[in-house]
Amino acid sequence: MANVEGALSIDSRRDLRNSIANTKSPFIESLPKVELHVHIEGTLTPELKWKFSQRNGQTLSHPRTGAVFSTLEELQDSHDTMKPVAEGQMNNEEETLSFFEAYYGGFEVLKTKQDYYDLAMHYFERAAGMNVRYCELFFDPQGHTRTGVTWDTMMGGFREAQEEAEKRLNVCSNSMWLRNTITTDIHPTGQKRMDPLPPPR
């Protein structure tokens, strides 16, 4: 795959990201906003991962090396997708792998209704801080059911947070959470596994 270093150095990309994140414009901040196509699992921060794993008595480890994360700082460092490897280079394949490891690794720490509520409320509170008035939410149900979480557990937490966000934060969202089907789970027969899901409520 192409080397992204040739387009913009890692240091420049990091500086650009920090510059955008730290730019403050009273005019832009005051504008009411709509946020579309938000994958709620993608908003799971290392800090939330650590909080949930500690609360649920789980041990977190690196998916490739098996090294156990013993501190929050170690987990945060593992989520740095702009960390260069040998000679300061990073290619697209490595960066993508790091992203999906962080994304799908988050499913493992979500176990209780409280976890799902906290995940959603964390997003809603951040959205409210940016004056987002409406958001379109997606989630990957099979990523959760295959870890043993029930539909009622995940949706109970999501719905409770959704209702509170509308009342307390004035952040509305789609009444029917949109399902994103995971297509990487292949059955030995060669067919994509589609776990049965209950109808939306």
C-alpha cells in the first residue's frame, strides 16, 4: 500500500490535528449543528475503555503482542495511530490495522447496561459542548451480541442515555438507532454470518 509519509509527514499530521482541535471560533461554536453517521463504538476513548475494564474486572492486552496493559497511560499510548515505526515511517496498512484494533477491541469491554449508557452519554455530552442539536447514530449489534451481550442490555443503556440527552442537553437523535452490519465475520462455509436480531423498538 502507498506510504502516507510521502503525502504529509507524521509530525505535520500531528501538528495539523492538534491545531484543528485547539482552534476556537466563537462564531462557529455558537452555530447549531447536525452530526451525521456517528458510529457510537468509535467514540469509545481509551479512558472509557480503562474505566469499563476496571469496573468489570477485565484485563486488557495488546491484540498482536498479548502484552497486558497495566496502566491507563499504556493503553492511551497503544491508541496513538500516528506513532511512527522504523525510520519515522508509517504506511496505510499499518495505520488501518491500528484503527480497527482499537475499534473492535472496544466491544470487549462493554458488558452491562451501565457501560452502554456511559458510552452514549459521554458522546452526547461532548456533542452538546459543540452545540450539536441533532445526531444520526449507528451501532454494530453483532459486534456486541457475539460477546454475549443481550439486545436488551445494549439498547436499554443506549435508549436511557438518548432520552436523558434530549431532556437535559437538548441533543436529539434518530429514534431508531441504525444498524451497521459487520461483514468481516465469515462462517467456515464461506457465508457471512448474520446473527438474528430482534426488530427495532
